[in-house]
Amino acid sequence: MDIQEITLDKGTTTSIHGHIFGLDYIIEEEDYSVKVFIDSHNKRIVVQDYSGPNIHNLSHRLDYLARENDFDKVFIKAKMDDWEDFITHGYLLEGVFKYYYSGETAYSIAKFYSKDRRYSEKIEKENEIIKKIVHQDPSKLEIEPELSEGLVMRTATTDDIPKIVQLYDEVFKSYPTPLNKMSYVSTLMEYHDVLFKLILDGDRIVSAASADMDIKNKNAEMTDCATDPQYRGSGFMSILMRELEKEIKAKGIITAYSLARAQSFGMNNVFYRLGYRYNGRLINNCDIMGSFEDMNLWVKKIN
């Protein structure tokens, strides 16, 4: 069993065991507070929430966590009033999460601690993919795929977890979260505001996607997209996304967003055709398909 030691503060460490990808950690100080995910799998600190006036001290604390744990990226969705303060501490603007905080914009900023993590050799190729997508024949964008006879779309239940895990395990060599672990998917379904939609051919799950809802801030990440290779090209992801959008809109979600692999024409094309707007690129953001990859940010106001 793998054991990883995580540094939380001077003289304070903890260990994570087995297939756990990281841990949540809350820091409360007089002039700031912050909730982070110490993401050992993706070698980054993800700031989940923060408050307080002292961005200087907050930034230095994040520096400490990153360096002590040998991570090379910090990722923050910064608020409108203070994102520029982070820039003065070495952060770079990577994208814009429109309408993220109950309709207010969030700024996707990152700080890097190594040249390898900061620079991507794939930028030009990824730019060409975006260029090709946005210059498509408009008439082709109006075609909406439909399910073939014999296929069924429905909401996932906990009974589906073994087959959901099997699909993700077959599709992805590696993934930023442990979707190939039944306990993790079970936790998402039972204790978090995560909605999974499935397409089935008989009793076989052939495509899946989820909406991870932040009810407090009225946003949702459209994520965990996977289709059995034998069924690709059938438009399943567009069908699943439209259905997920309907349900999260009914729950009061204002904005939907997604982080799509920048090298994947197919997934980026799906979001463009659904009316999402390309709003930036997160460099070497997470480990997917066996290595760190750039992720394109797509945003859509649905309410």
C-alpha cells in the first residue's frame, strides 16, 4: 500500500494511504481563511474557498504548502475584488469563469513552481484545434443527435456504480480523480451534489457524464465524460449534456462550465456546439491519460 506524507504546517504532517488522491485542509488565521485540497495525485494545491483581506499572507501560506509538499502548481478561482492582488504575488491569469459566484465572475489564476509545469509544448497544436472548431460551417452546428432505437438514457443510481467504474477504468489510463474506485463514486452520489447521467445499450453502460453542482454559488462543472470506444461518434455526449443542463437549471444553477482536454477535438467541439464559450486554458493542470495535460475552459450561462 502506498503511503504519502503531507506537510500541513511547520512541525505538522499527516499521511494518506492507498488510492486516496489528496485531502481537504482548512486554515483559519486572523486576517484570512482558506480551504484547500492538497492534491497529491496532480501535484497541486487547489483553493476551494477563501476569505479575508490579507492576500499577501494567504499567498505566502499557499507558497509554503506547495513547496513543502514538492508540488508545482497552485490553482485558484479568484474573486473580482482581489484577483489582481494575487497577480502581484506571481500568479498568472489562465481563464475566466463567467458568472461563477452566483452570477459574478471568477478569475482562474495559477502560480507555478517549475518551468516544466509552467510551459506547454502543445500550445500551438491546441490553438489550431480551437481555430478549427470556431470556424465550422454554421449549418452543421444545428444538427442535434438523437438516441438510436434500443438505447436508453437515465439518471444513475448506486446500483450502477460497478459498471460506471468499469467504464471509466476502460476509457482512461489515468484520471484527475479516482473514478475507477467504487467508494469514491458512491461518495459523490450519496454525499455530494453530483448528478450522473448514463446511456445504456441493454444492461451495458456505454456513455456517462456528471454535473458537479455548487449549490451555494449556483454553478456546476460538467465533467466525468466517457464513452465506450465502440460507440464514439454517436453524439452521446451532446445528448447527456443537454439533459444534465435541463436538470441543473431547474435547481437554480446559473452557470455551467467544463474543463476539456485541450488536445481533444471531440470534447471541445461538443461544448462549442452546445453554446459554451471558450474562456481560457489551464496549463498542465491535471494528470489525465497518463501525463499532465492542458485543459480548455468552456462556460455557458444557463439561467
